[in-house]
Amino acid sequence: MSLNSVTIVGGGMAGFTVAKELRSRGFEGALTIVDPAGLPYDRPPLSKDYLLGKRGAGDIQFAPAAWFEDHKVGVVTGTATALRPDEGAVVLADGTELVADRIVLATGGHARRLPIPGGDLESVVELRTREDADRLRSLLVPGVRLAIVGAGLIGAEVASSALAFGAEVVLIDPVDPPLVPAVGPELARRLHDMHSEHGIKVVTGVPTAIAADGAGHRIQMGEHGSIDADVVLVGIGIVPETALAESAGLDIDNGILVDESQRTSHPNVYAAGDSARTRMADGTLLRRAEHWEHAMFTGKTAAAALLGQDLPVHGASWFWSDRHGVHVEGVGSMAAEGTTIIREDGGKPAIALRVDPQGYLVGCAAIDGGLAVRAARRIIDRRILVDRDKLADPSIDLKKLAR
């Protein structure tokens, strides 16, 4: 069947990428994005520049309104509540029905709540949307006591940003240090220690309950006592938004199951981004990814598959983060089987390189070392076998080893 129309549910990175790629690949049919927020916008700035007020709402949009008009991409501000895959129909909360040849679900996820008494309090904030960032910013006044549960990427970024408001920050996490699977233990230790160095109180433990009254919040920490805070932010990851797909009978398992072309268990429906999880041809389920670049990649794959074009080949996964004035990047897997080589800067670990038992580079993470990470990515993607001694020698530019 020829493809004449596509409805995309979700305006995050994945949904926007599908639309942009379809147009750049020559699709001239009807194209619509549905999202409660309207025009698609970028989410990583929410914990950094947008929260700090350095960038406004218009600055974080993927494209200005004129782009959507010029490329004939309709944007419907609304919430999809039902899906009829056989008919290609998406039903919105106001009763509107959008019918297309194909549907792409780029529904993302919602913030995971703490499964403890008080974890669902309205006064316990999260950071997933622009509205969440606006609310959090309004609460960050000088001297406010901010407790952040979860010291992963979002928690660490907000902790750093909150200091600029004059907040007193407590950062709570059950793991010391967090992010070891992402950057390795050496860099994870250095990054986590930055919080204390900048005046943030770091607590290792698990909250057991949260209570709120007119004076603020009290977080119970079991045998470790309690923590008092005016504002509590929970940043412990997301739950994939699968309700729409599940109600339509699509296969679900901690995500909307898709094949390598992003097609779901129904031929009329594709899925991309945080909510999608790949099921290989042999039934193997890959780990669901929640990174910005992964959303972009799966959006590109979905667009190519919709048009019957060759699927793009993507390199090793990549992520980045910022805290306390330093930039962190990682590529590949620092948790893969093998050994780690550390390059230091000023006596501190700065670049971590993960080498598998066969001697191939499989992962790299760096603090203020973006060029090194890009070189490492080329080495990983091209399967270049590099001598370990050269990898360990800080006088040798990794870029030379990537040639």
C-alpha cells in the first residue's frame, strides 16, 4: 500500500525526528504531530539553561512555528486517548479522530514516583516537562531547602543548577557513587565528589516515607533518621508510556515492543524513542534506552522504514551531561566485559577507556573531553584494534589512533 499520510503521537525528539526525516527523505503526504504541549521542544535544557532562565520557551523548540508551516507538518495540541490500529485512527481526549495510513507512537515516558508512603504527594515535584521546570524554578528562592532523591543525570544537573538560586541542596541516592555503569567507577567517584566540594550535602540511603505539612516536608530515611526540606524533587528515571499501545492490543514488555525497523506487533503502527523496546528476530529483548541520541536514531530508523528505504546504520550509543561547570560525555559501554584504562589530568581521572578481552575499545567516558570521546567513537565504530599502551599514554592524541 502506498503511504499517503502519517500521524505521530508525541512531540519529543523521536516524534520530531520522524517528521523531519520523512520530509527530508521525500515524503510529500499528510503529516501530523499530536502532543499536549503543541510545538515540539527539547528536554535536556530543562534541568540546565531553561531552569536557570538562560533560555526561554522559544529557545528550546526544535524548530520555529514557520518551519512546520513551510514543511506542511500539522501540529495538533491534544492528548491521544485511544488507538484503532486496523483503521489507522488516533482518538483525542476531545473526541477528535485523526486517520492516517500509518501511526508512529513516540509517547516517551512519565516520571517514576517513589513507591513509598507520601511518594505521590502533589507537593513532591518532578522534572519531565517544561511546566515542571517552570514550577521548580518558582520554588527555588534563596535559602530554600531542596532535597533531591536520585543522583543520576537529572538529579545531579538540578543539584548543580539549584546552587545558582541560593538553595541549600541535599542529594539522596542509594548508591555511592552513582553512574558507575555509565562512566566507570573512577570517573563516577570524581563526579559524585564534586557535589560535596560545592557545598551540597550528599546522603547515601533510601527514603522510606515522605510527610508534608505547612512547615515543609520530612523525608524518613529509616535507620538514618530524617531530612527536612521545603522542596522535594524526585529524579529516579521514567516509566515508559505504553497505555495507549497496550489498550490497542500491541505487544508490551517494559516498553512498546518493536522490531529492528521500529515496527510494532501491528503493521500499521511504529514506535520510537524512550517508550520503544527492540525485540530481535530470535525473540531476544534489548534493553530499553532513554538517551536523547537514541530517540533521534530510532526516529530516523522509523522514517526510513515507513518509506521502504534502507535502514540507517547507527554508531555506538552516546550521552552527555553537565554539572558544576564541567561537561561529561560517554560512548559505548563502560559496563561491558573487559578492563578499564584511565588517562589522568592534573592527577585526577579524566578519560576512562573500556577495552574488551580481545583488545577492542568498547566504551569511553570523559570529563571535559569531548574530542577524546568523538575519537573513541570512531575507534569503536570502525573496530580499530589499538595498542593498550597507546590508549593509556596521555601524550598520544586519541584522534591519531582513530585514523
